[in-house]
Amino acid sequence: MGKRAAKPDDGLEFDYAKLRARRRMLDLSQRGLASLVGANANAVLDWEKGRGQGPALEQFVRAARILGTPLNDLFDVWDAEGKNAKPRKLRG
């Protein structure tokens, strides 16, 4: 699982491990994904290590499309007690 704060303020957290696992499953390099989402070459490495601010919203959306996964599958949801809560599937 990706790194997370003990108690996320908004209960929503980007799961870096899910991004990495999906990218590897598609045999896509970090540099290749960075190029496709409009990021610099080291950005995906930083995202997968949980460093920095993480991707911008547009990059999240592009990454989900490229990786063939719903956007909400790249996130974990935490309840007020810091326990993992399953996200509801988005309609659409």
C-alpha cells in the first residue's frame, strides 16, 4: 500500500502502490508514463515513492485513462478513525 498520513484530513489518499502495480502490469516504464501524462522524467518515480505533492488533477485523470483503470481505483478511502473504508463505485 502507498504511504499515508496517520489520519488523512479528507479521508481520501492516493495509493502510490496501485499506480506502480498497474503500470508494471502494462509493462510501461516510469519515463513512458511520465511522458504520456505530461510530467517530467522523475515525476512518476517520486509519485511511486510517495514524495512531493503527487500528480496534478489532470495527470491523475490521464494516468487512469492510460492505465485503463477507473480514477477511484487509484485511491484509498479512510474513515474518521483512520480505518480503510471501501470506496463506492462511481456511476457514469
